[in-house]
Amino acid sequence: MMINSQVASAARILQVENGRNARFRVFVLGIALLVLIVLGAIILTLVDGSLPVFKQLGISFFTGKEWDPVADHYGILPAVYGTLVTSFIALLLAVPVSFFIAFFLTELCPLRLRTVLNSVIELLAGIPSIIYGMWGLFVLAPILADHVQPVLSKTFGHVWLLKDIFTGPPIGIGYFPAALILAIMVVPFITAVMREVFEVVPKTLKEGGYGLGANRWEVMWDIVLPHTKVALMGGIMLGLGRALGETMAVTFMIGNVNNISLGLFDSGNSIASVIANEFAEAKDMHMSALLALGLILFVIAFVVLAIARVLTHQVKKA
């Protein structure tokens, strides 16, 4: 009888635990589905709000260059161009800087200084974008206008192809200033990822390289980078995602002119800056056009993440 009682008690305890586990699984599944529901609701809202402008303008909405809310003329090509140009220039500037900062922090920096620099990087990552934009407009823009742009224009102003790239009014705003402020903003994110990735590389791999006579740079380039390239790609894509969706800093620095130009110092527009400048006053077709811009930005971000996943899969496969 005692054995039967113990078996029955154990069965009841097991039944209670199974019930708790089942409820916990349902709870976790609900939280996961909640994320998908929110994402689906955002997509449906953007698509539903964008349909009027898609129906009225059709393909001209994507290929047009004129943005005139008064006349209901909407063409997003300059905004898409400005978004892509500033984001990729920012990435070209930020990735090498982030790599060498992470290399210094993990391989060369003294321990006490490393702690201070890590804290500074984390602080930079937490600064609001509007602060970056104000600093860029009042500090960086005059420096570019007075000291950088005149030198570039004088140096490359008579060189074929380059003269069109480095020309523009010397006012310190445009595609390149916006990309530069974006690069400053994404450097802390990419650096933090690279630093964490470099620190988890097994010490035996590095010691094996040093034992074979390699110097620090050879160990980093030939051992650490191949071992961490998948995670590094993820960090770079994180920085690109931040740059694509950045709003206030770009609004301050890009010039907010509906324009497509090869000149790095010419004023332009981005998707986020157009939405930030006009959303408060938009209605009817104008609001539909801005929601369509948001949908386009969402699609661009999705495509970038999809490409990152494909590249990561290829790297893992290789």
C-alpha cells in the first residue's frame, strides 16, 4: 500500500509538472507569435496606406524625380538614391575604423585604458541621433566647408570623373557630410561587435600563430579574421541597418533637396528625412506617399538582411 501511495504521489507531481511545462510552452509560443503579429500589423498598415498612391501613380512613383505635395507629384527616386548612397559611404568609412579600434582594444591596449575606452564606446552608442545631428550641423559642417571641401575641390577639380564627385557649394552639408555623421554613429555599434567577437577567439589559435613566428597583424589577418568572419558580417549588417533607418542626423546634414547628383557635397534627400520633415503636415495622397516611402524603406532593410543571411550561409558553407 505504501509503495502504491508513493507511486500515486509521484504520478500526481509529474502530472502537475507536465501541466506547468505545457502552460510555459504556450506562454513562450504566444510571446513569439506576438512579435510576428506586430510585424504583420506594421506591414499591413504600410501596405494599406500606400495603395492609393500606388494606384494613382503606378510605376512613375518609383521612377519619378519630382516631389511636389502641392501638385500631388510624388517620385521617390532621389530619396532612395540618397538613402543608399549615404548608408554605403558611411559603411565604407566606418568598417575600417571600427576594425582597427577593435584590433587595438583586444591586442594592443593596456588593461586600464581598455576599460575606459570600452566605456566611451558604449557611451557613444547611447547618444541620441539628434545630438549627433546638431553637432554635425554646428561643428562638423563649418569644418568641412572651410577646410576640407576647398582642398578637395582644388585637388580634384580638374581631374576627369573626379571633378564631378568633389564639386558642390562649400556649405558643409550634402551626401558626404551626412554619410560622415552616419559613419560616426555606427562606429560604436560595429566596434562593439568586433571587439566581442575578437575576444572569444580561442587563445590557443593565437598562441599557435605566435609560436610559428607570426606577428600581431599576421595573427589577426590570417587567424582571427577567418575564424570570426561570419560574426563580423553580422556586426557590419547591424551598422548598415542603423544607417539605413537613421532620421534626425541625416535630416540635419543632407540638405533636404530633392536631387540626384554625383557630387558628394551636393544637397540631397533620404527616405527617413522626407518622412521626418513632412509627416506632421501630411494628409490624403501626401500621407499615402509617405507611408509608401516607409514601406520602401522596410523593403530595403529586408533585402539587406536577406543578402546578409545568404552571405553568412555561404561563408558557413565554405
